[in-house]
Amino acid sequence: MTCRYFRYVLVSCLALLWGAGWLQANEHFFFRTFDERQGLTESTITALAQDQDGFLYVGTASGLFRYDGGHFTLIPLREEAKAPWILSLIRHPAGGMWVGTLNGLARVKGFEVSWATFEGTDNRLDIHGMALDAKGTCWIPNRRGMFTQTGPLTFALDRSTTDWNPRNTIAVTNGQRDIVVLDGDLVLHRRDTQGTWIHQGCPELGGRRPICLTQDAKGRVWCVLDGQIWRTDQSGTPFQRRVGWLRGGVTSQTDFFPDDQGGVWVPTTEGLFYLDEGPSDRVGYAEGLPEQEFNRVFWDDQGFLWIGGQGLHRRLGWGWYKISSFLDHSVGYHLRSVHVGQISGRVYLGFEDGLHLFEKGALVQIKGTGAAIFSMQEDQGGNLWVSTETDGFWRLQAGARALERIPGPPGIANGKWTRDKNGTLYLFDAMQDAFKLIQEGKTLRWEPMKVPLLPGQTVVSTAGLAFDANGGLWAGSSWGLQHFNGLVWQAITTKDGLRSNAVVQILPLSDGSVWVRYEDPIGLTRLSYANGQFKVMEHLNAPDHLPIGNVQDMKVDGQGQLWVLTSQGLVRHFNAKSFLLNRAEGFPLGIFQEGSLGVDFHGGIWVATGRYLVHSASGAIPDSLPPPKARITSFAHARQEWLLPSPAQWGDIAFQDASLTFRVATWGSEEIGSERFQVWLEGHEDGWRDTIQDHIVYPRLREGTYTFHVRAARRLGEWGPEDTLKVHIRAPWYRSWPALVVWALMLVAVIRTWLVFRLRRVLNQQRNLEEEVKARTVELNRLNEALLEQTFIDPLTGLRNRRFLQSTIHMDLRKSLHHYRSSGANARRGDLKNPDLIFLMVDIDFFKKINDRWGHSAGDLVLGQVAELLRKAMRDTDNIVRWGGEEFLVTARDSNRVEGAMIAERICTLIRNHAFVIPGDRTIPVTCSVGFAPFPCDPARLSESSWEQVIDVADHCLYIAKLSGRNGWVGVQEAFDTMPLPWEKAEIQALSEAGRIELRHSAEKLTFQ
């Protein structure tokens, strides 16, 4: 009794602190720890680096390991290296690694290890640091000076550095590639890209011995001295101490990691710190670090964070989610459900001991009930209606912080809320009919709704109740599905296309259809109702669209994307494609139930996982991930193994060694288990087969030539490109003796046919050579075509560029001129059907202000969204190119010049009415100005104008539109016996006033100056 009372008091105190906003929910990350189960047999991590092939190399106290995406392989160094302690690693420009140890420097590629020699030494230097200059030459500090690479494996002392003491402290920047050394006398030496050493004394460091040194992407030099951070500015001014940037201490093995944005990552004894300008960001225990003290940090080429100390860990995912952790709170704080108000935008969390509001990253307790929350629903006034498991029904007024009790329907202890398209609330129970809530002033009363029994049904079991967009009512139960159209009820069962009669959830869509979730893990079904008929529109089955596991909840966001919460992760389904998000992408698995998934009116996703609240803003998760690139990481026969890519080939394999093992992984540092493999040994197997193993064994193969194929795919994803390896197994000796006997018996025939054989051989070689040349020519042509296609694409917007237009416009010009010339000199323009090309120049208004106020990333997003709107505004046959900066050129092909004003208005309206989303989930208004002109501009002068001059006319019209107030359009529709092009703005004005051209515009009044 005393223990229960103490726990109640403790939980109450924590709730009060939480309600006051004092107990904040931390942003949490999930890490994977690697150990001997993956082949990493040493836990003391001393260095991390990645080679050009994407392999991660891990230096430890007992040797060097290579990680291929699923397995660590120990790379043995030479036997006389008594201390295998790895001190430093750096990527070799030609592949593999430079490896610095206590006993010298090694070049490692695959299993091939070559040791470097140092002029004037016994080659057993302790290599604490290395750097590469702009030419890829390796530099190594030593107490005698700086050793520079003079050959593939030879180093000599740079005589210009022998008068200063580097003390093995060296760093190289990510961008400028200049070498920075802080010597024992605290003199800073820089070797620029021209090969000149620049020296600078640093008396401000006060004689302290630096622990680590680096240079960031902005050219600033960082160092740690006596646990303090010191840094120069970009111009290389003296070091300044950055007070308060580190809470934890650093060890003698600590090393910086500079990123591409100019900041640095610093591992300490109290977590990981990111330093740039202003306060430092920290990741520690509370944020999910598996340990607090480590000394190595590394971001690989795939965007994964690795940390090392007494163990190696990797953060899961790419940071698509913000995960608020409730692990530090008592057992009573089990998060069961989340509800996002579509009116108020407020995020409500249902715990086992009551209701909380999640506001600005903190929990605010809503007083009124301490019971487990069962269901929540917000009405059109922003009021929240709550049902609990054991404490009845409650209402939370908009903006209030305390619940008020309301009377419930007779005989119902709890129930689930829903509402119709008019905002009327309904409550239904698992074993009762539904009730409609009638609000008459301050009085509430319940009006029962009868759901008829299905054939064979003895008790009404409303497992799901929902109103569709057309006002129809859907009711689900263990006996099937029913629909009420306002007049009659109709039953839907497996005879009508359902996969099961046990329906537990109904999700309405904006088009009037509904998704149906079953009690059994057999997938989902989408139904529609029209004219008294039901139609099955779509099935989502496992494992094609859903992982094999129970579906717990489903929601649809504002873009029409279906989100399905399962026991195996979160699935997004859109345009007939599914995308699974699980631990490999950083999504935490937990205990889910109906109500664990929420969608806000911005399209953001909220998931309650028991001890975490997961939030992903709209657009944060990409539409899809590219399929993984499978690779063969090692190959072995009965007596030897090679790491791939290997500098040495294995040749033909003897028959007695023909037990082959292929180890496979995905390209780079993917999460093992998040992908699936298919393999095929061509010559031994008929085709692809699935496997869950990352090492494939083929014992006792017969002689012949085999090609091993492997490819990979993410769960629910498409298969990626394949990797292949060809091997040849020689025939055994006893099978070649009969051939020798036959050759002996046929010796005379061989001699007689020798010349013929030689001739055939030459002919075969010639034919093979011709076929190979032909095949390579075809492949080269294909690659040239693909390269030419890439030169026509604007990388930011995905639109075609100016080069594409210049390459393709001539055909359209000839077609338009042919229309006019073939119609006769005196033909009326209206007799021609769509003979014109209309050039429309589109310019974003005040685009510089967008960049200046919101940043260039916001400007890039605006450009991308404008490009999508232009695609929507135009036909598929029209050309849209990015002309430069914020200008776009639209070419309406096979058009009539009278359509120019209509197209311009459509473009302006689409952009004006679109809410442009920029970083931070903010939306801004954007308008544009449009100028247009037809080609030919004056049909009476077909041979006197070029398309470039017509674009100049459209550009002048665009300028006139901007002078006339922007957010509109101006264009030339007709020209009658005009002067030859080009026209300037003053000439356009004069021609318009003289009635020789017809200007169309959206402005109240045109302004030409």
C-alpha cells in the first residue's frame, strides 16, 4: 500500500512539472551498435574513413576492419608489425586506404597490403596524422619535419620543414585542400595550393599542447587545447577561445570532423557537439546515444552518422523525423494515441493516465481525468470530445486547459467518435448501435441510430463507423460492411468483393470512396458507391504493397497519400506504389493501435509508439528512395578469399577448389536487413532466386564458366542494378586423358588439317573482333545519347534548358512558315488551323526579395514549384525551358495567336493562387509577369524575322507588364504591315498607337517608361 501511494505521489509530481512545461520531450535518435556478430571483434575504435568505392574502414586497437554494408572483414597486416594499433586513416586517391599505425604506413586495397618506406629511417614511424594536397600527394608529420610522398610507396623529408616540430598534429580542409600544421612551438604552418608554406605564430595559445586540429570548409582553423575550443576566422587571424562550447572533456584520441557547411563535429566525454556560430548543438544520452563517451565521429557518403569510442555505432535514418522521447518518465506515461485537430491544429496525446497537449516540444497536462484515453474527435468549433476507458466522456473547450465531464449515452462505458460532413458528432460502441450527439444550447442529448442486422447476425457489432464525402454512412462489423445512402441500408460482404467480413476500420476519402481495414492481416480494400452499386477499386496485399504484419491504423493526408501504420513500420501508398519506413530509415517500432496515427492539415504525420512521439513535416519524406545498388564484396574458393574490388585476379579455378562463396551487400553503408537479395549463378541455376543470406555458397561445382549475378531491393521497393562476377573452373585431369588418347590417334589427321584449323581460327578471331567492335559501338552510341540528354536538363527544376530549345525549335519554325507559305500570299490568317508558335516569357516578381528574406534554399523551392505549375498550365506537347535565373520561356506549339492572352492569364492565375511552401513549413505568396508574342510576328514579313527576335519582343512585353504593375501579362496578338524586327519598347508603343500591332494586356493601363 505504501509503495502504491509513493508511486501515485511521484507520478502526480511529475505530471505537475510536465504540465508546467518543465519536463521537455527530447528529440531522440536511434543507433545501431556493431560487434562481433557482424564481424567487428574489437570494440576500441581509433579511426574511421571511407574509400572511393563506398567501403567504410574502421581502425581499432587490434587491427583494421572493412565494412561492406552488412559485414566487417579483418584485413591482416604484416606479421612483423608487433603492435596492430591503427592511429589514422585517409582515403587513397586510387582506391583503398592509407593506414597509419604505430609501426609505419601501409597502402591497403582489398587484402593486398603494401608498406611505405621513409628516407633516412627504419620505416617504423608512428603515423598519427596524414593529409593530401590538391594533387593527391600524401604528407605525414614527424618530429624531424614533414615527409612528402615521392613515389607510390616512398616518402622523403621536405627540407623546408626541418626547422620546426609538427608533433604529429595535422589537418586538411574539405574544400580548399590546403595543409595546416601546428608545430610543437605553437607556430601555425599552412601549405597553400601553390605549394608555398606560410607561417604564423600563435602566442595566444599560451604554450598548451593541442589535442586535435582541423580546418573547416570556410578556411577556419580549429583546435582543442586543455579541453577548450580555439578557432581562427576565415582570414587566419589569431586563435580566439570559444568559451562554453563544450560541456564534456576530450581525450588524447579525440578528433574533429568538419562538414561541408563550415561547422565541425566534436566527440567528448559527455556526448557529441556540433560547433559553428552561436551556441553548440549537443547529442547525448537523452537524444539516443548508446554511450556517452567516445572520441571518433564520421559522416559517410550515404549521409549516415558513425560514432566510435568503446564501441562502434551508426545512427539510423536520414533525419526525416523529429522523435520526442518519453523514456525518462514513469511507467504510467505510456503514449497510446495522438489526435491532430484539423480546425485548431493542436496536437493532443492520449496517455494511460490522461490527456496532454503537445505544444512547442513540451507536454502540457490537461486536467480533468486520469484514466486512459480511448478516443478523441475535434468539432468544427475547435472543441475536443474525449472518451476514456474507465472514466466516461469529457469535453475540452477550444483554448482551455481542463476537461469538463459530459453525460454519455445510456449503457455505454466508452466509445469511438466520428462526425459527418456537416460536423455533427457520433459515438459508437463495439457492441451497441451508434448515437448522434444533439447540442441544443448548453444542453446535450443523445439520439440513437439503428444499424440493421446482417443475415446470421445476432448482435450489432459496429467495429467501424464513418461518413463518406457524399454523406453516405458506412458501418463495419464482424459480419460484413453496411452502407446507408439516406434511404435504405445495403450490405457488402465477401460475395461483393471484400477479402473478409471482419471489418474493423473505415477511412473515407475526398472522392467519396473508402478504405476498409480487416481484422486479419490480409491487407486493405478500397470501395466506392454510386447509383446503388458498389465497386472494388483497389486491393493492397501483403507482401506486394504492405509488409507481412498486422495493420493498426490508417490515415490520408491532404495530398491524397495513404499512410498505413503496421507492426513492421509505416507505409505510404500513392499512385499505386508503396514505400515502407522502418528502423532502417530511423522510424521507431513500438506498440501501435487504432488512434496511434495522426495527420495535420499541413500534411505532416504524427505517430504514437508507446514511449515516443514521431513527427514528420509535410514533404520531409521523399517520394521514394532509389533502389539499392547490390555488390559482390568478396569471393572465395576452397583455399583463398579475395576482397572486391581486388587488385589481383584469381584466374582459372582448379576443380578440387571448386566450392565457391560469394559475399554480397548493398552499395555503401546500408542497414542490413532493410533490403532483400536475389542471386543467380548463370550456368548452374535457371534464374533468379530469393535469399536472406549475405553469403552465398555453391559447393562442388562442375567444370565450366559461371557468371554470378546479384541484385537488391528495399522492402516493397523495386529491384536495383545488378553486379556480376565471372569465374571459370578447369576440368579435372582424369577427364582430359581420353582427349589426349584421341589426339594421339588422330595425330595424322591433325597434321593434315593444321592449315585449315589455322585459317578457321583466324576467321573466328576476325569475326569475334568485328562483333565486339559492333557491340561496343552500339553501347558507345547509347552512352552518347544519354549524355546528350543530360545536357538538355536544368538540374534545379528538371525542365529543359536553353540548349534544348536551340536544338529542337527549327522543326517547329519550318512547320509554321510552311503553313503560311502554302496558304497563299493573300490568304486570311483565320483560314489556318493552329499555324503559330507562341513564345511566352515568364518572370517571377520580386524574386530577389524572396532570396534576401527567406534564403536561397527558399528561392530554389519557389523555382521548383513554379516549374511544376508551368507543367500543369501547358500541354505535354509544349516546350517549357528555364531561360535563366527566375525567367522561364514557354513555347506553345501548333497554336493560334489569339490563344496567347488566354495562356498568359492561365499561368498568372495558377502561380497567383498557389501557396508556395518554403523551409520551416511556411507558405508565401508569389506572383509573376508574362510577356508573349507569336511567330511569325507579322505574316507579311515571313522571311524578315527570326525566332530570337520574336523572343526579344516577348521580353519587351514582359518588361512593359512589370512597368504596368506586375502580376499580369502583356503581349502582341496581331501585327499588320509592320516595320522589320527587331522592335524596341518605344517602337512597340509607336506601333500600338498607330494600330499596326494589337497589344493584349491584363493591366488597367499600360506604362511604357
